Amino acid sequence: MILKPQDVVVALKLLGYDSRPPFAQIARDLALSSSEVHAAMKRAQTAHLLHGPELSNRPIVSALEEFLIHGIKYAFPAEHGGPSRGVPTCYAAAPLNRLIVAGDEPIPVWPYYKGEMRGVAFTPLYKMAPVAALRDPVLYELLALIDALRDGRPRERRLAEQELVKILRRKSDG
């Protein structure tokens, strides 16, 4: 079993639901197919990021937190491209854009034709991340924080870790 980037995204998306909706709804929300969502959930369960069906496939927040903080940058390293139009990520997106002032360098963006910013292409965790993120502001924040963990400077990574922990723990409590 090899964990795929969309497995992490599915686990994060499950945090936002009160109870697990049908695979078709999750698939629509994430711009994936139902079969991709089903396979992602199975892999995430095998990796101990999700509980099984007996606990409604709820994310194991402590395991997700540990993996995201300590393993995501090794499992899914950041890739950069050239100038691009897209959706801001890392320190250029909320919540880090409220804590870090962007310098004169081009900002990191997920390439996306509907994006409104110009910057340097930053390959998203999975191909459809910009679409899913623009549909769900909390998921967008989580994915941007994860990108900061994957590629940020030390201060960005530290702030991203703090913000990520806040969101994950708030989601697990509520």
C-alpha cells in the first residue's frame, strides 16, 4: 500500500462533515471520482489516518497531525515551476498571509486558469486541489498550511505548524 496525496486530502475533508456523507458527495466536493474517494479512504485507514467504518471513517486527528507536521514534506515534496497564473498558497494564502508579509518575490500559486493572482507555480498536493480549495475555505487553509510545511522557510513552517494544530484540534473538538 502506497499512500497517495489525495488520501490526505480526503482525510482532511472528512474533518469538515458532521457524519460521513456518501462517497458521491465527497467526490463532488473534492473534484474526484467516487472510486478514487473509496480507494483513498481504504489507504488512509491502512495508514492509520482514518478509523474504520465502525467509527464512521472519522479521521484520527493525532495521527494526521503527526504525519502532516513530520512526514508530509518527505512523502510529498514540493515542486516548483515557472511564472503562472493561479491560486495563492503557502504564506500567500490565509491564515499565514495575515502573519507574514510577502516580500518583492513572486508569490507561490497553484497553477489554475481561473486563478486571479500571478506568481511562481507550486504544484499542489493533488491535481484538483485548487478546485476543491475554492469550494471550501477551511480545506483551502489546511492545504495552504500543508504547502508551507512542505516547502516553507523555518519561520513559515513554525507558524504553519501552529496554525495547523489549532485548526485540527478545533475540528476534533467540534
